[in-house]
Amino acid sequence: MNIERALSIEGWMEPSELTYLAEAASRSRRIVEIGSWAGRSACALGMHTPGVVHCVDSWERSLTHNGPDGKLEPTLFNQFCRNTAGLPIIPVMAYSAVAAEWFARAGMTFDMIWIDADHTEPQVRADILAWRPLLAEGGIFCGHDYEFTGWPDVKPVVDELVPGARIIGSIWTTEQEGGK
């Protein structure tokens, strides 16, 4: 798995975690990533999937007054688009719950659902509950920052709602040892 392009993008994913995502993506045709920021993990997913990655993020915190007319411009979103250019990635600029509802209404399911968005207790809970019903049979349901001290709310919510999750670095996953 070549993760060099992903490693060149600013972010918090460790090389071993990016390698896990790349390997899981190589077996997944329909992927959704919740929380994309600058595109580090999206790049690892997009470079290795035989299908497509839907990247859901509001990119709300990326708005700055950099426009020539003084208007707000989504600079981080633009950076995300540059970082993931040429990959089978569809950005979905929306809040997580709204996007989950859109996909549910469209009858879509995913082979892999990757959650790495808002890490507060109510939002981790809402993301897991909103997206889990959209997991295809035999799919991989996973997320980031399980035991990261900066986000103490993730672990207890995952322990409650995804009991028995396997831990890889700071990733929690329903995928069993050795793949699907």
C-alpha cells in the first residue's frame, strides 16, 4: 500500500493507521468518510478503493476573509480539493446528520464507513447512530481517536455503542483480524 501522497497532507493519522485505511479501502467499493478536514485519510481511501469515496464535512471552520471582495472563502475546502484531485472522491459539504439522512433517503449503503469528525460525546453518539444503519452487510464500520487523550469522549461512546470493536492504533473497527 502506497500512502506517500496521504503522508504529504497535514493531519493526525499515523502511517500505520493510513495503511489500515488503505488496505480496508482496497476491499471496499462504496466508502463514506465523515470528517475530512484537509484530506489526509481521504487520500489513503481514494488511492486504494476500486470504487468511490464520499467525503462528508461542513468545512465550516475553514471559512476565512481571504476573498478579493472581502467575502468568506472556504480555504480548507479548497485545500482538500487540491489534496484529493484526481482521486475517486465526491465531497459532500454538509453536516453529518443531514448527509446521513440524504444517503438513507436515496437507499444508499456503504461497504466502509469511516468516522473522524466532531469528537464530543453527543456528536460521536449521533454519528454512530446515524451512519451505522447505512452499513452494507459485511461492511467495515470504523472511526478514529479511540484512545487519544485529547478526545476522551470517543472511547466510552464506542465501548457502549460498538462493543467488541477491534483497536488498531487509535482506530476502532468492526472488521475482524485478517479482514472481512
